[in-house]
Amino acid sequence: MMERHNGHVRERMTILGDLDAVSFLPWIRRHAAKLGLSQAVSHASTKRIELEVEGPEELIDMMEMGCSLGPIDVWVETIERTSVNADSA
């Protein structure tokens, strides 16, 4: 079950693939801002990006879809989502 706070959920997204973090990270930030999600990147490399996102679950679903389609210089293989417990954050 996802942690809910004021109708919002907080999840960790782990994006795996052939990633160009230099162009993908600004793209992620812009996409999250357009959706009104808060986000924080905890790890970024050419194979994996980990970020926490918070907001309405439907908008996090849209964020996942956007990241899976991503910019042209990125190939996303999988996106794993896990709930972030407020007590461990």
C-alpha cells in the first residue's frame, strides 16, 4: 500500500536503461514541474536514475508514462516503483 498524505503519495522511481543523465535529469525536472509533482533525484548514472516523487497517484502514473517515452536520446528499459514510508524518509 502506498503512503498517502493529504491525498498525495510518495514513491521511489528507479529508471533503468541506456540513459543520458545530462539531458534526462533536466527533462525529468521539467516534466515533474508541469505535472505539479515534487521530486528529488538520489542517484543518477548512465544506467540508472533513482528519484522520489510526491503528488497525486494519477499524476505519478503520468510521470512514469512520460519517463518511459522520454527524450529521444534516452532508452528506458524498465521503471520500478516502490512506496516510500514517511517514517523512513
